[in-house]
Amino acid sequence: MNIDISQTVSIIIALSIANERLVEIVKKPFGFLENKNDNPEKERIRLFFVYFLTLVCSLVTIILAQDPLQNAWGTLFDNTWKGYAIGALLVSGGSKLWNPILEYIKAAKDTQVNASVANQPANVNQPVNNG
């Protein structure tokens, strides 16, 4: 199977953004999850619950997106616990993780395109001006 890496990262970014919004919606009713705590021990517990909530929401996001994902990637993230787990871990990284990766991939593609254009032979069918 041939997978376009920039399309794959773009889809993961879209799912990560959707997941971030879902986490924010679920956090709202729980004030202790939304507000940072000055007590280091309580902040550590709060962060644990936020990370756990992020993983749970990522899993829900991946399960809900199975049809579009299978259309784009085939059986890469199939309907098994492994596919769900891998997809949830990728999506839980968030857009802060995936946006720089996408920019790097775009830059690499641009460099590759520029190198291939520079290596093309000159057009031999151009008329010669012997004037």
C-alpha cells in the first residue's frame, strides 16, 4: 500500500485538533481539571487526569473516525485494539506536535522538487538563433 505521508500527517493533525476541542469540552464541567494548581502535588494529580482524559478522548476520536480513516489509509489502522491504540497515541500528540512535523515534510518535498527541476536536462527542441 502506498501512503502519502503529508496526507497522513494532515489527517492526524485534523483529528488532533478535533480531539483537543473534545478534551476542552469535557474538561469544562470539572473546574479542577481546567485551572492550574499552585500546590505541586495537586498539579501533578491534575495533569495525570488531563493526560488520561486526552487518551480517552483520542480513543473515542479514532473510533468515530474509522470510516474516513479506512478510506484514506486502508487497513493501516484497522478495527482492532492495536489499530485503535496506535491511532489514539498518534492523535493524542496534539497539533503542537504534528504541525512542525507537517512543515518539515512540506520543506522536504519542496527541496526534492527543486532538486529534480535543477537536474532536468536543457530543452533541446528550442530553436537556435544564428543571427
